[in-house]
Amino acid sequence: MSAEPQLCFLGVTAIVASPEMRRTMELVERVARTSASVLISGETGCGKEIVARAVHYYSLRCARPWVDINCGALPEQLMESELFGHEKGAFSGADAARPGLFEMAHTGTLFLDEVGELEPRMQVKLLRVLDGVPYYRVGGTKKVAVDTRIVAATNQDLEQAVRAGRFRGDLYHRLNQYQIVVPPLRERREDIVPIAEHFLARHCSQASFSKAAADLLRAWHWPGNVRELRNVVTSALIHARDYVVEPGDLGLTGRHQSEGTRASTALSLDGLERDAIMEALRKTGGRCQRAADLLGISRRTLSRKLKQYGPSAREECLTYEDVTN
């Protein structure tokens, strides 16, 4: 593996500075060149998708398609159509035939994110395809055979889910031909500041962390992992003066967290995110597109967030607009 701490897998940047993540990536390179199905486990936001992309990147299928889907994002009926495709007229709105993701990933890799969210009936269908059994598109009469490598990820304990009857044991063993556990951010502290600097540079190449701010980042427990870190960096840049992020800009309450603080941090992130959004709107005079650009999100995402915050957020926006008009 490259000695450089910053790598790129299928257009997504990965920071691999810690010994723990270097060992993880060494395992990725080894298993990638086999045909084994890979199950990636770890806490939410710890970087499972990046590891999945690395499996494809280092594999013999790297020049072939990479296709991904979040198994918890769609209801069962739509999930079947997404995975296996459908024929014209198979259901209301099916105006044309459409290949499924298995077909689109033929000779390549299909990444099943949050595979533990699959409904029982879909688990049965998936197992048959993984066992090499040709399948029908929804509403189809002709069987489809594919050669697709499966990489799956979950933040659940699938062994416990199998014991509880929520997940099929045979499917679990089929997916888990090789398992990679991605360590949480608190167990790879050498990655924290490089990742934070990467997020900071994406928003403003002139910005930097003071030594005290960097020390505080390293000391934090990060229950929300990389996603929490990204949110904190985005908010800090909005509050920072003269392009230098100081400890007070981070919105963290101390160098070390009690267990109670750790448990509540994820909940406090929603308030932190709201503060960052409203500060961006204040700085841009209530102009949503400019605020979205400053935050690094889409205008649609910003509008959805404001709707979640309720009428008070809209009233604040109007106040900012009045100031500039």
C-alpha cells in the first residue's frame, strides 16, 4: 500500500495515517484480489463505504462497473425492482424495461450498504442469486444470469440478528466469506487531524487549526465518527476568525468527555448543525444558495433542513434578508 496518508478510491478521498487503518487497508488489498464476498462491519460514520470502494479498487475487477445501493433506503417492493430490474408493464409506472443493479454490476462489484436492513423476503431472493441461481426481472419471463462480486456493509451485529431471527444465518455466512472490521475514529487518533484538515481544505484552502484546536480534536471521543468530525469542522470554519480555527470555534465542551457526555454528543450535533446553518444564512444575508455553497451542501438539502427547524428558522432568515435590503 502507498505510504501516502491520502488515497483516492473511485473519486472518494481516504485518509490512512494511523497504524490501525494501515493494517485495515493491508487486509483490504489481500482480500480484494480474491473472489470472496466481503462483509464490512463498524460503527455508523466510521468509513465503511471507503473500505468497500478500496476492495473494488484493488481487485481484478477494478476496470469493471462499481454499483452501490443503501438497503435501508427503499421499501421492499422498490428494492426488488432496483436489485433485479423489471419489465415494461410489470407494475404501475413501469413504462419501459429496466435492468437491475445486479445486471449493471455484471463482471464488477455490487456494494450492499446497510445490508442488515433487508426484509426477510428480500434476504431469500438475494441468497439465491448469491448462490449463482439465475433470476427473473420483476414481471419477466426470461431468466438472467450475472457474474457480480458482492461487498456488503453493516453497523449491526449480524450474528446477534441471526440468533434473534431477524437475519438469515445462511445469508450471513454467504456474505461473510471474509470480514473486515473498520475501527472507530477514537481508536485511530492519528487519523483525526489529517481528516479534519482535509474537510477544512475542501471549504477554504487558507484555513488552518491552531495547535490547541488540533489537540482538542485528538482528545475528543467522536461517538459520531467521521461524520461528526465533518460537521464540527464545517461549523468551526463559519465561527473562525482570520482563517484560524481555535478551540472555542469547535463547539466542544472540553478535552475529555464523561460517559454521559459521550452519549449525548450525537444528540447535540443536531443543534450544532442548526447553529452552523443559521450562521451561514446570517453571513450571506439570508441568501439560501450562497449559504448552501458556504456550507458545502445543496440548496435542496438546506431547504429541507430549514423546513425541519420550523417557522422560527424562516423568521430568522427573513430578519437577515431585511438587514441587507
